Amino acid sequence: MRSLTVEEAYDKRWWTLGVLCASLSVISIDNTILNVALPHIVDDLGASGSDLQWIVDAYVVVFAGLLLTSGALGDKFGRKRMLTFGLAMFAATSALAAFSASPAMLIAARGLMGIAGAAIFPSTLSILTNTFEGPERGRAIGIWAAVSGLGIAIGPLLGGFLLGHFWWGSVFLVNVPIAMGAIVAGRFLVPETIGERDRPLDPMGSLLSIAGLTGVLFAIIEAPVKGWLAVEVVGPAALGAAILAAFVLWELRNPNPMLDVSFFANPRFSAASATITLVFFALFGSTFLLTQYFQFVLGYSPLMAGVLTAPVALGIMSAGPLSPRLVERIGTKLVVLAGLGIVGVSLLCYGSEYLMESVPLGMGVRLVFGWGMGLVMPPATESIMGSLPRERAGVGSAVNDT
């Protein structure tokens, strides 16, 4: 099928955004929908505590390790092509995960899902930034960021509903129709965008980034169980850090680097990248811990655990689209600082057992937490993407997503 012309792409830009958001929602929801299914996986597959850890984290390690490489491939070969590949693979590997017969099979399927997710996530944002212009781009990024956070927050609620009616594999099968629908709609509504087709690939940079990030992430995942000073943690962390240092040196000397590290000399880019890292770490970590706390400690059902975390989604959904308008009035810095302050105070409240055990007070705290997240994500994402040339949008979006 022929690609959309520039005029057709512009006329259909909001439909394009809808397809991109649907694609994004698949992996955003998947990041947390699994959390409420873990007790059922223990019962059905006999998964151990270590198995559960890697059922969750196999996806994260592969996903984060491949983001930069996937973004660079999208810039060279086409972001729509990468998006379509990612969606097709995500649907297939989700089905594989749903019918896994052992913890090892499920862990392997989750790793394959990470490959697919790494192809989808940066493609959605890089296509968006090449489709929208001016103030509309800020609003579109606001919607994109809201959907990203909303999917993460709504995952436990959707998972709880599915587990109330079906077996644990349904939390993976729900991905299949969404992904396939996005593929079909994307053929008609998403334009192909390519950055620098003639730019050489950087295979050494890709290998170094994958190895370095994998080592650091492995250490972070193992540390809570084995201790931060354990050899099994310090070794991979030190090795990963050394490889990442080698990656930076390689990129500085390479005339065609995968990631131009000089981008980080721009305070707007580096500060926004750090901000996105902090808030998503807070969102992922708190959502995982809360769903386990509600089920294992307080004894709630998966559906009730999802209901109790739903206010985070409501907060993001209400504040996300509002954030770009506030930026136009008072500026990016004030909006981001206000959002970070709200997130910080909310996390302090998360440490109160009294507040967390109280249904109305706890839901109120989580609603406010969602507001803070919704305020921060759109302007921080826009700052990252607005700092980069459009032909490097894939790598830029990968930095945002990592």
C-alpha cells in the first residue's frame, strides 16, 4: 500500500495520534497488568519467588536494553515499519505467554515481549513528533504522555477485572486484539517517517549500550533480594557501568554515533531526561508494590487491588491534557517543579501505613499522585523531543523511554 502524502498525513494527524496511543497503550498496560496476576501464576505454574521476579523483570531488562538500538533502526529504516513489526511480534509473544506451561516458558515469552515493546515505544513518539507542528505538537505529546501513564496506572484495574472472569493468561491475550487493530488502522492512518536513511549504523555502539544497560538493570533487580553489597550485585553493576563508560567514549569518537552524547550538554535535554526517569521509576515502583501490598498483606482480591490503584489513572488522565495549557501560561519549569513537588509529597504519604490502609484517604493520596505525574510528563517529554533534530527523533524518544 502506498504511503500517505504530506497533505493526507496532516489531514489525518489526529487519527494518527489515536493509532499511536492505541499502540502505546498495549505496552503501557502490560507493564502493570501482570502484577495482579502473580498470585494466580504461583498457584497454577508453581512459580517460586525468584521465578516471579524474572517473569516481571525479563521484559524490563530486554526492553530497556534494546530501546536505543530500536530507536536508531527506526530512524534509518522507517518508524512505521518498526512500529508494525513491534505490534505483530507483541501480539504473537503475548499469545505465547498466555499459554505458557512452565515458569521458564513464561520468562522466555516475557523476554521476547521486551524485544517487541522496544520496537513499539520509541516509534510512537518519533512518528508523533514528525507529524505535528508548533503548539499542536505540545498538545499531542500531552495526550501521548497521559496515555502512557494512564496505561500503567489502569493495568491493575483491567487485570483485576479479567482475573475475576478468566484465567491468568487473559492478562496477556487482551493485548492481541488491540495490537492487531492498531496494525490494520496504521496501514491507512500512520505515515512513514524516516530520519537519516544514509546514516551508517553503529553496531558497536548498539552492543555496548545493550550490554551496559543489561548489567546495571540486572544488579538493580537482584539487589533487593541479595543485598546491595553482594558479589552477584556489585559485579554486574560495576561491569555494566564500565561498559556504559566505554559506550560514551565510543560514541564521542565515532563520526556517526547511535546516540550523540553531546545532546546531554543541553541542560533542557539532560534535566528533562532525569525528570522522566525519576517520575516513571516512582510510578512503576509504587504501582508494583501497592498491588502486592493490597493482595498479600491486606488480603484484597485482584479486582479490588485494581480499584484501589485506579485513582492514579484518573489523576493522570485529568492533569495530562491540562499540563500543556499551564505551560503556555506559566512556563515549563514551574509546571514541572510543581508536579515533582506533588509526586514527592504523595510518595511520603505512601509511607504511612495508616493512610495506605484507609480506603478513602489512600485513594485520595493516589489521585493527587496521579495529578503530579500528569503535570510532569508532557512538558518533560516535549523538552526532550524539542531539543533534538527531527531526523534523530527515534533515538531521542528512546532516551525518553529508557
